[in-house]
Amino acid sequence: METVVLLCGAGQCGCPAVEVTQNGATIGEGDSVVKLTPEQWNLLVDKVKSGELTPIKEMAADCGCGCGGLVCSVALE
């Protein structure tokens, strides 16, 4: 079973894609690709589901530095 999710939604622009198979996941486009083992993919999914990884807007809004919603290093610490 294979799942492919295009990260642009249009499907015609060559945007990055996430491809998940039994053997792992590939994220990216062209030469800019990251390959994850099944264990790494499952860990990433668990971190998203648990709330440890959140949308960037949420991270910036919760950082408390007063950046006005811009991504900053405070949210990454």
C-alpha cells in the first residue's frame, strides 16, 4: 500500500510530496528529498499526534517573544 500527499494541493506544480510505503517515507521534490525509515516515520507521526510537533503559526504565537506571529528562535528552544 502506498500513500502520496502533494503539499500544494493542486498536483500540477511540481511541489514537494510525501510518499509513504511499507518500506518508509520520502518527503520532498527533485534532488531535495529526505528518506525516513518506517521507525522514523512512525516517530514523526507520534510526535504530531501527541502535540509535540505543531503548525508553525501555533509555535510562533505561543513563543511569547512578541514577534507578532513571525517564526523565531524562541519557538524552537
